[in-house]
Amino acid sequence: MTTPIRIIGIDPGLRRTGWGVIDVLGNSVRFVASGVVTSDGGDELAPRLVQLHDGLDAVHEHYGPVEAAVEHTFVNKDAGATLKLGQARGIALLVPARRGLLVAEYAPNAVKKAIVGAGHAEKIQIRMMVKVLMPKATFDTDDAADALAIALTHAHHRGVASGRIARAVAM
Amino acid sequence: MTTPIRIIGIDPGLRRTGWGVIDVLGNSVRFVASGVVTSDGGDELAPRLVQLHDGLDAVHEHYGPVEAAVEHTFVNKDAGATLKLGQARGIALLVPARRGLLVAEYAPNAVKKAIVGAGHAEKIQIRMMVKVLMPKATFDTDDAADALAIALTHAHHRGVASGRIARAVAM
């Protein structure tokens, strides 16, 4: 009996950081859990980053993923927003790396391409495909759905689940 | 006998993060130590952030500052550079905050204004004033000098050393 590879996908954001955990075994993927870690917008920046850190670290402690994938979010034209995002993203990369996980990064277009088969897919298509690939997946928010899509993208790119995903995409 | 307030100033950067530790007692400031934490440009982003984290955390462990100040670095027009800086800055804010320190943030102009007395001061003027304020200060790099200037700015803003700094600036 082979042990599944447990992957965590993370969609970083200062206010809401989405996370999704999946198991990959051979050509199949299985939903484990998903959620969102939030920080209190009324707090100063530094304690907000601690909130994100501690929340993400607790998710790692509880689910014990062995590989991580983080969205390399599109850089927009608002430098202040980019700086904020970068700070949250720094935490999203740090937490798994400190635990010794390899951390892969995927651009949004790579996620869309892997999940929907087209780089210009809409958010609703991503959510639908996550449900097609993992019918038992539950997620309340776009952030959690995006995080699951990032985890699936990593599964696809590492080759383990490519058959399963390719079939589902062709449906 | 009063206990000095130990302050760490941090000038964040992905390749080089400067740090400077000072003691404030009444109206006087005293140099304790300064240096730079580096990350290996040949590594992936996530392990580089771990290098910055572990280096900064070791500095906190060794010197035991009780307050922290981080430069709110100017946001330039290169979004990729801003994202990189943001990620390093996230770590620079996280490390002291996780240790329970209050973390203040100062824009570069606020640092120049507090140290040199003018918001448009040059880097060389900052270095000179750091030496005037703390003749025993040693620093090999601009990053360490900037970090000491940020620590001095915090001392100035929290009111404890304002007299000493104001006198030195007026010299």
C-alpha cells in the first residue's frame, strides 16, 4: 500500500489567506480540507502578519502536508496593494518552508491552464472544475477554492495526478 | 537606577536586511550592535525568507530588544521589486511581533527628518549623523547604518531621546 502525498495550496492575502489540503495517490486526488485564515483589519500590520502566521502554522500542524504550493499572484499597478500582498505572501511562503516543505509557486495563468485547460478561465470555471475533480470538496469562499486549485495545479505539475486531471478536464 | 530601553531598527530587503540595536536611557542613546542578515540569491524564494527569518530571530535572541522599528520603504514603480521587498518586509515585521515586541513603522522621509532634520537628506548625511549621535557606532554597510537610523528615529518619536537628538541635530 502506497502512502498518499499530502499537498497544501495557499492563496495569500493580507485580509484573507485561503488554504486547501488534498491527498494525491497514483492518478487520483482526494479532498481533505479547506478554509481561510483571516487577519483583523483593525490591527496594526505586524500583529496581522502574526495572525496569518499562527493560523497557517496551525493548519500545517493539524493536517501535516508534505509539499506546498503558493499562488504567485498577479502584480497589479497599485504599488501599495502590491506591498501589502507581498507581506502576506512572505508569511505564506515562510510557514511551510520553516517546516521543511518544498514550496512551489504558480502564476494564476498556470493554475487556470492546469485546472480548466485555458489560461484565461473565469473564477466560476475554476470553482466548477475543483468540484468536478474532487466531488467531495467543500469550500465557502473563492479564496479556499483558489487554494484548492493551486494544490491541484501542483499535483498536475509534479506529474502524479496528471492523468486524472487531464481526463476530468477533457470531460 | 533605571533600565535602558533596548530598540532594534530593521531596514528590510530580500538580499540584505540591515539591523541595528541601540539602548536609550533618559536623554542619551548608546550603540549596542549592528549588522546585516543576507539571503542566498541562488536559492528559491521560500528558503531565502527562512534564512532572513532565522538570522533576524537569532539577533533578537542574542540582544533581546524590547521595541522594534521597521522602515516603511518607499514604494517604487517596479511592481516585481515591490513584491520582493514586501515579502522580506513581512518577515522583518513578523519576527519582532511574534516575540511580543511592539513594532513601529517609519517612512524614509520621517527617518531623514528625525536624524538629519530635513526630509530630503542624502544617505551620506544619515551615516554622518548616526556617528555624531553615537560616536561608538560601527557599521560596514548602508543597510546597517540605515537600520541604526531607524532605531534612532523610534527613540526620537517615543520622546525618550528627543533632547539628545535635537541637540546633536542643531550642532
